[in-house]
Amino acid sequence: MEQRVTSLNTKKMIAASLKRSMMHKPLSKITVSEIVADCGINRKTFYYHFEDIPDLLKWMLEQETIEIVRQFDLVKDPEAVIAFVLNYVEQNKHMLQCVHDSMGRDELRRFFRKDIFALVMGLIQEAESLYGAGADAEYKEFLCDFLTNALEGQIIEVLRTKKPYDKEKFSKYLISTMRSTLHAALLEHATSQQDALPMDT
């Protein structure tokens, strides 16, 4: 147990060094040598924990977003999840812009995707219960993927834009739009499924 704690603390120290470096240079210009010098460790210690800098970056983002967001009740409190994600983007805007510029939009979307997908699936389950309109697994997967892509896109636009925005209003817009879309989509799907049933002869 003590060894795992020590290992985790070392990884956090290395990640903090990467974040500091990203404040003043592109990710592509950051080297393992400068990170280990900053941390006061040797290269062997770095490579014991991470394959390379992209691997370190992935771990850092997972720790800061995925693990923390999992603490929320995604079904009962989606507003809190959205608020956390927006706060995280706001507080780490420079770092995430660095990720976007160095690794591309698709890679950044992948970092957010797992928990956003869970958030949207929670909203779908909430809507099924609320409206009494169930859907088959295939359609729910499609609907969840569709809305996840839309939500990821909106969050990344917040990251990229330099214009000020009302965070509370934006969060309300996201949730209300998803809920109203789910209402209409699930009811339409249920109706189409009923219409497709063979009539008794």
C-alpha cells in the first residue's frame, strides 16, 4: 500500500511539472530531460511510471477530469457534472489549448468522452423513466453517441473561444436542450416502434 501511495505521489509530481511547462511552451517542445530536472528525479524513474510525454499527459487529464467527475451522481445531478467540466475548462484553459494545438481536436474529445457519454446515458435513463418511453439498446447507443458528440463540441468551443460567456446560462442551455431533445426523440422512437408492429388479423 505504501509503495502504491509513493508511486502515485511521484506521478502527480511529474504531472505537475508538465503542467507548469505547458504554461510557457508548446507540448512538442517539452522534453523528458527538463521534467526530470524540474522534479529532481532521474530518467529511469520517469520511464518507470510513463512511456513518454503523451502517456503522461493522458494520465494527467484522466486524473483531473475522469476520476473527479466520477464522484458525481450522473443521473440525479447532471447540472453539477456540467458545472464541474466548465469550471475545469476555465481553470485549465491554457493547458487544454496546448493539448488541442499539439494533439488535435479529436484527441481532446477522447479525453472528455468517457464521462460525457456516462452523463448523457444517465439523462437518457432519466428521460425513459420520466416519460415512460423506453428504447431498445441500439437506439439508445445511437442517441447517446449523437448527443455526446454535440456536447463535446460545445465544451471545446468554450475552450477555443476568447469571447466571454455566461457559464450558468450556458450550462442551463446545455441541459435543457438535451432533455427536450431526449423527450422528443424517445417519444418519436416509441411511436415508430408501435407503428412497425404487425397488426392482428
